[in-house]
Amino acid sequence: MAVFSKRAQSNNVIKTKIRMEDVLAPSKLAGDLSLRLKKHDYESPRILLCIGTDRSTGDCLGPLVGSKIDQLKQDYFEVYGTLNNPVHASNLKDTLEKIYTRYQNPLIIAIDACLGRIENVGCINLADGSLHPGAGVNKHLPPVGQIHITGIVNVGGFMEYMVLQNTRLNIVMGLADIIVKGLCKVIMDNTHPQSARGC
């Protein structure tokens, strides 16, 4: 579970907020992410770093997205973090080392759940800059990503671990479906149709 970096906030980074009930949510996410990707080096390997754990309902958003994209036959994104092989507090540093050893100048899109205000539950946020995984539950982990996508799964501010354990799976699944549909649209818009089977 994450918050995005204070540095990103202080630099007036434009953050896009998309509500889950918006019927155009996947298209809005795809359009916004495509614009952000164009700002970066096109030749850089594109990594989806899907952070979270399958042991907590509220924190499984990242691995859900990672698993769904990993099942597609596509070569636009490299996926790290699935339900079978989650990326979480215990292995995040090792995973980042593997990514930077394997790829030169990778473009990392970090995906994570977060807690927020009650009126923002069910919203997806996109922004440039890194997020801080674990910050919502007072863990100190390295900042991650040049772009990040977060889904607000529940209300924060009090007993975060308990809140995450009691988050409705319906909200997490709904957010994951929208993010996956948006990512599929990005894949289809940027690759040959045969390279995006399953979207």
C-alpha cells in the first residue's frame, strides 16, 4: 500500500483522478497513461511493477493487475508482481535490483493500492514520479517508478492493517478490472493486434 512521493507533490505534478463508476474510466486511464509514456524514452523497457500481497484483501490490487496482464500474450509490458509471485515489503529491494540488473534504463510504472479519504474510495490516480510503497502502514521502503497508478481501496488514518484486512474485495476487483482494461487499450494502441491477444 502506497502514497505517492512528497517530491512529486511539491513539483506540482499533474495527477489524474478517475472514478470507478465512470463508464469511460478504462479509456481515460489509457489516454492519460499513453500521454505520460510518450514523455519518456520510447526505447526504454516498460516495466509494470505491481506491488502488494495476496494475504490482504485491501493490498492485493497490484498482484491482481499483474496476474491479469501476465496471462495475456503481449510483449509491450514486462510484469513483476503477480498473485503467484507477489512483490511486497520483504522482496521489493531485491526485485528492483533484478530489474536494474536485467534492463538498461527501464521505465517503471508502479501499481499499488492505497488508503484515502472516504469520498475518494474507488478512485484511480495516475501521476508522474515515484510512489512510496508501504508508507500508508508506516514502512520505509525505496521510492518506486517514474509513473505510478494507485487505486484507493478504503479509508485511511486509523488502524491501517485492520482496514486493509476488512476491505471489500468487490472494490479491489472493480479497480483492478478498470486498470487492466486501460492497460490492454494501451497495449493494443501501441502494438500489432496479434501481439495483444487476450485483451
